[in-house]
Amino acid sequence: MKNSPTNTTKSAKSATARNSGNGNRHHKSNSNNSKRDKLFAELKERLMQERQILIDEAMKNQTLANVQGYVAHGDIADLGNDLVNNEMMRGFAEHERQRIREIDDALARMDKGTYGVCEISGEEISDARLIAMPTAKYTIEVQSRIEGQR
């Protein structure tokens, strides 16, 4: 398919946006951009691996819960124990789903070119914060203000 002038313009704009600090208002030198790009690639790989581990774990837990549901119960104590275990598994499953949503959100921001930029202030999120918490949406300062309002 040939590039129309419109498609070419959109492609050029996309390339410019990607090369201008991931949509960031704060421009850094090319050396710092390439370091940050490398960091983002490493964090993307880490997030994708964590996502897969969570999915695998959720599948394993679901299979275990299904098997336990079909096991004949011995007495009331066994039934109570099974109910407690099933409730714990549901809690773990919800936590896993929430974490997968956070990871998917971070991966989407990477694809959009907005990863590493605070969603409220527009400031760059520090590399140290992203390394510690790759799904961070806010700078430490903004996150502290949000938590202080709760």
C-alpha cells in the first residue's frame, strides 16, 4: 500500500513524537534519551515477564480451585477448611487481576509514548522510581500529595 500524503504526514508526526522525549515536555540530550530508551526497553521486558508469570499463576490457582471443588469432603472441618482456602484463592486472584491491569496500563503508556511522564504534573518520572516501580503513573511528589489527601 502506497503512502498517501496524509499517511506520510501522520507517520512523520508519529516519528517526531517518539523522538521528542516520549511526549515529554522536558527535552534531554540524545545520550540521556538513548539511556532512557534502553531503560524503557528493559522495563517493558520485565513487565511482560511479570505479566506472564501472573497469568500462569492465576491459571494454576484456577485449576487447583476447580479440582478442590470436585473433591469429596470428609467432614464439616474439611468443608470449612476448603471454604477458607477457596476464599483466599479468590483474594489472590483479584490481586493478580489488579496487578495485570496495572501492567497492561504501563505497557499501553509505553506504546503511546507517554510512559515515564506523570499523568498529573506532566513532569518526567525519575528513572530510579520507574526501576523500583515500573507501573508508576506519578512522580514521587504527586504520589505523596495523592496519598496525603486520602
